[in-house]
Amino acid sequence: MSASFLFLLVLLIGFGAYLMARARAIAASQGRSASLHSLPGYHGAYVAIWTILPATLVLIVWSLVGPQMIDREARLSLPTEVLQQGAAPVELAMGQVRAVARGLPLLTDTERAALEAGTLDVRATLATKGVALAGDTQPYMIKSAQKLNALSGTSTIAMTAVVLALSVAGALWSLRSISQRFRARNRVERVILAALVVASSIAILTTVGIVGSMLSEALRFFQSVSPTSFFFGTVWDPRFAAAGSTGSSGQFGLLPLLAGTLYIAFVAMLFAVPVGLFAAIYMSEYASRPVRSIAKPLLEILAGIPTIVYGFFALVTVGPFLRDISAELNGLVTGNYTNFIQAQSVLTAGIVMGIMLIPFVSSLSDDIITQVPRSLRDGSLGLGATRSETIKRVVLPAALPGIVGALLLTASRAVGETMIVVLAAGVAARMQLNPFEPMTTVTVKIVNQLTGDLEFTSPQTLVAFALGITLFTITLCLNIYALYIVRKYREQYE
């Protein structure tokens, strides 16, 4: 019986236990629901929890630990000469054993008898049944596969018996507690509170695990490369040294990548902030309800477009358009029709990324402007100010802290963008102020350093983790500062 089907049985038992507990609670009240401490639904939920939760936990643990223990026993059944050959040959042999184990249940009775007699060509027979083996099948592999299947069958039977018995026992034990004064609601709410704590802990521990894994690898990188040369270096040239070579392993200067990241994000914000902010002002202050109901969803569709699509748009449309326009302008002015804007440039990436950021700016700013109290608008209009003067001198100053927080959140989104930069800005790591030339960002170089079949043993690959922890720190500081400003703004008017 598969684990999913067994879990479905546990859910069915839990549903039946819920109905029984609910009916028993109603019977215990003798038709007077007010005499019950908790509603009948809480009694049913209490019994269902005891029926489902312990059995499900055992099922999860068994499903995770059981296969590992079975694989370990099958591995130990391999001949001693195979086990002494090393990790790679043992793993190759176990791959063959697992493949044979998957094919043995497909054999007919006649084929099984031939297998026991040693006259069956296992490789050819399993190939006809759609099970391909990578190498020659040795007799010990068949024995190990049979042991693997036997242990798996025993484990499945034991797991089914234990889980179903635990589910039924939980239902019977919890049903005995049903009575008029039983505090089922308190027990259920306690379980729900524990579930919420576990969910919050998982989110926090996941973040801690991500940061810890990146930080540990970054520390390994800084054991080979000086932090000073990394954080203050102006040359990015992490060339890979050939095997056995004693030559230089390159330079790992962060400043060119950081300059490109901030420059492209600045150009993107320079394009997205005016458009997004003006769109938010129009939709919150000027647009009628029908127009707003249509324009706002259409604008927010931009947020749902994958970034790779924006990258293709920049590569195929925006970059060539800017390149051709620059050639035409140069020809009209100087007579030399050579382009001064590269197809892959900071400007191309900034414009396309700005288009992507428009819905973030407009949506967040619209929500913040809408939260400004109506009394401020009415007071300004009552004193004789026009609508535009009210927006400029009353609404926007009141919403400014929240708008600044929204822009900082948007900036952190721009700093972490990858695909648009790869296709629209190139991969050249350089420090320059010309927006018409290519540059690159931290995220692009993280992808480049981790692309391919690499081992994390050299500075050229470990540098990706140092770049990642640096980028994480930058975006974390932006988000914390933005949330601080937004919270301060909300407290001002609540």
C-alpha cells in the first residue's frame, strides 16, 4: 500500500471519527446545546486531530527514514570485495541493484522459476519489460535486489499496520473524553496555536539555513582571498587556472559589479518612479470608478509577466531600437551613421527593468495615497484650494513617508534582478559612467560562476557565495529601512 493511499485512509478514518464525536457531543447535551462547554464541531475536531495527526506524523517519519534503512541493509548485503572498492563502485552497484529490484515484480512465474534456477538472462528479460540496466548483472545483484524488495514489502506492511492501528487507537481514546463539560475548544485552539508556531518556525529556520549555508561558503572563500581585495578591488577577472598550474587565479574585485548593479537599478528607478507615481496619483485622485476598475488590473498585469520575457523584449526590440535611433541621430548631426548606443547597455536594461517595476511603484503608491485621511482633502478643498493644489501640498506630503518606503522596496527588487540584465546589459564587468555602454551586475556574475559542472573547492566558484551574501545584506538593509518608514507612516494616521 502506497503512502499516499494510506494517508487517504487515515483521512477517511478521521472524518468518520469527527462525525461520531460530533454526534456523541450532541447526544451528551440531551438536546440542550447551551449545556456544552464547546460546540459539537470542536468535539469532532478534537477527535479528528487525535485520529489524524499522530498517525500522519508516524507515516511521514517512516516514509523518510524507512527507505534509508532498507537501502543501508541492501548495501551491506553486497559482497565484501565490492564494498572495499570505494564509494563510486558501491554506488554504481547499488544503482544496478535498484534497477533490478524495480524489474523483479514484473517477472512472470515461469521467469521467476528460471531466475531461481539461474537460467534466466535478467538483462535481456528486463529490457523487454522496459527496465534498462546500465551494465552486466551479477548474481550478487539479484540477491541484493531480492533482499531489497523483501525488506521494502515488510516495511510497507508494518507501516500500514502501525499507522492504521495508531489512527484507530487515537480515535477510540479521544472519543472517551467527550462529555458536556469537556473543554474541546481549548484543546483544539491549543493545537492550532502550535501549528502556527511550527509554520512560523519553519519560515524563520529556512531563512537562517539559507543565510548560514551562504555564509559558511563565503567564509571558505575569504580564507583564500583577502576581504580587502574583494570589497575594495576594482578589477573583476576570476579566470580559472588550469589543472596543476601555479599561475594566478584571477582578481575578485566587487566594485565593478556593485557599480553596475546600482547604476542599472538607478536608471530603472529613474524611469519607473515618475511613470508609476503619476499613474498612482491619477488612479487614486482623478480616475472614475469604472476607469480605475479597468486601468488598475491592466497595469498590474505587467507584474505577472516573467522576467525572461522582459529580457527577450529588451534583446529583440528595445536594444536594436535604441541602437538604430542613435545611428540616425548621429547621422543627422555629424553625417556619420554610426550608433553611439549599444544594443546591450545600461540604458536598455534600465528602461526595460523600469517597465517591469512600474506596477510595483504604482500599486504600492496607490494604496498609500488612498490611505491618507479624507478629512485632509476635504479641509484643503474647503479652504479654496484646487484639486491639483490639494494633491501637491496636502496629499503627497502626507503620503511621502509611505511612498519612500514603497520606492525602497521597489529598489530592492531592482537590485536582485538577473534575467533582464543578462540579455539587455551584457556581462562586461567595468566601472564607467556612460549609460550607452554595457555593464553587468552581481546577480549575473553569480549565475556565471555557478554555471556548468563545477565543484565548490576553488575561489572561482566560492566567490558566488560571497557575492550572494553581499547582495543579501544590501537588499535586507533596504527592506528593513523601507518597512520602518512604512510602519512609521501607518502609525501616524491609525
